[in-house]
Amino acid sequence: MNEQVAKARLKAVRKQMKEKGFDALVLLCNENLTYMTGFTGHESALVIARSGMTMVTDSRYTEQAMGECFACKYYEHAKGLAKGVGEVLARFKNIETVGLETRCSYAAFDLLKKEIRKATKAKVKPASGLPEAVRRTKNDDEAKNVQRAGKIAFKALEETLGQVRVGITEKELGGLLDFTMRKMGSQAGFETIMAFGPNCSRNHHQPGSRKLRKNDTILIDWGARYNSYTSDTTRSLAVGKVNKQHEKIYYAVLEANLAGIEACKPGASLREVDAACRQVLRKHDVPVFKHGTGHGLGLEVHEAPSFSPRAKGVLKAGDIVTIEPGCYIAGKMGVRIEDDVLITDKGHKVLTKDKGFSFAKEKLQVIKV
């Protein structure tokens, strides 16, 4: 992040503060702190006033803040984060109303509110979604970060699948994938979903001790990080002999995935994109997924906007979204295919193309064991 970008983000957030009637804003969410300043530490707070911006942290992160927070000042507290936030706010003049981010526990919010009131006598109001609204629209560098993360994720997957064998557990294979991403200088963007056989029908399965068998199926939902941004993709594979029902479902879901991607463009309603995927599965007379068709993506794996039959709003240029239709038969099998898509001025660009790799989505890939 350069100085020009940092200033633009601060200007946009201050505009929102003015609209909300906030003289100052206290941010606590790690991703919001990273977005506004480049700081990647934890257990800190960012105080934004009309005349300045200060990162409040402790001795564990002071050196890190010195190196990363070029866009703001930093303050090392010694008596707890809440007191530190109050001490920083007390330095600013004319602070009558403070917006306090709600992305924390009730106890933390209550303590911060108490210390802010004690230090400033100001009113403290809940604040939510201010940086997130700005974060929704990605610039070129952010899109490149997600795209680079996707390339790392697929390269790691290709290397990991070379180690597949009968008897390996979900936890072991998932752990190998996570380790491979770290070996490549990245890390998992979120908890990897690795499911074998009937466990593939569980939308957000937690990898366990289930061992891979001949003629199994595998569902992998994973992502890598690059410059703090994450990719988010899902692929479904066969092991050994292909199950005809699994094959039918796979190509129906693939068609739904492509239809959803094709529907992505500026001005397209979120419901329309969702419906484009579901209509394909109904046409093929296979079970239709109950989860949303996708969501925004960036510093966090789940951001605005989101696709569902009840979603409101439209896609905008600069959105990065996932398209992830699926088909699940409880206790038997499941297929999901997910890609990351950038909404451009004239249409869209798929950021997670896996062509050129051994395991591309255009054809049901079969692992020989």
C-alpha cells in the first residue's frame, strides 16, 4: 500500500464518519487495521479522528508497528488496550461522539466504552461496516493479490495430490496441503476443508480421521494468502474408478459454476447470479444446494456482497466474489466447484483459472492410486 492509497482510504472512511456524526472512530478488526494502515499485528486498535490517526498497541507489536504503520502514528499502551485508546482520544480536541467498532466481544466493547467515556466525556455509539463498505471495491493491486494467492493455492494442490494414497486421512492430506502452501511462502487463508467419500455431502466438513479408500471421492475447499489477501476455491475429484452418479452431478455443477460466472457483470442483481446457478441444477434434475451461491472476498474470506435467493443489491465494478454452486446427497456424496471472479467495468475476469495444471476443473479429474 502506498501513501496515495492510504490517503484515499482515510478520506473515504472520514466521509462515512461525518455522515454518521462521529468525531472519532475506534477500529478493532485486524483486517480493518491492515486495510487502513498496513499493520498486520493483533490485539490492537486504530483511533481515527478528524485531525489524525493513531495505532494503539503494546510492547509485543511496537517494533512491528514502527515498520508497518507509515500511514499513521503509533502509541504503546502500558495499562491495557482500553485505557490506551482512552489516552489517545484524550489528546484530540472537540471529541463529542465516538464510533466504536462492534466486531469484538460484548465485554471488550463495554470496557472500551467505559474507558473512552472516562477519558473524553464523549458519547460512545456502536459503529459497524464503515471500512468494510470501502473495502468492498478492490483496486488493481488487491485483485492481483487475490489472483497471485490463487496461483499459489493451485500449485500447492497439484504438488499435494501427488502424495495421495489409499489409507491417508482427511487430516493428513489437509495438513500436507497447508504445509505445502507455507513451503511456498504463503499460508492457508482459512481452515482447509478436506472431505472424503460420504463426508463430501457436509458443506463445511471438518477434516477428521476418515481414511481414503479406492473409488472414493474428494472435496477440497482451500485458499492461500498473498500480501494478506486470500483466495477461496473448491474442487471435487474422483479416486480410482469413477462413480456414474458422481460424474453426472459433477458436470451439472460445473455447468452451474460456468453459468454463474457468465452472469457476473456490473449492474447484475445478486439474485440473478444466484438464480443462474440454481436453474442449471434444476434442469439436470439433481439436488440444488441450500447455501448461498457465493460471497465477497479479500482480506477476509467472507466479505460483501453475498449471493442468495433473498439477496438485495447489484454487482459493482471492483467487486471480487466467489461462485460456488454445489450438489449434495446426504451420507453419500457431494460436489462443489468454486472460483474467484473480479467484476470489471465491462464484465468479469476469473482470477482462479486452473488451466495448465494437472487437475483442471473442465474435466472430472481422476486420481489413480
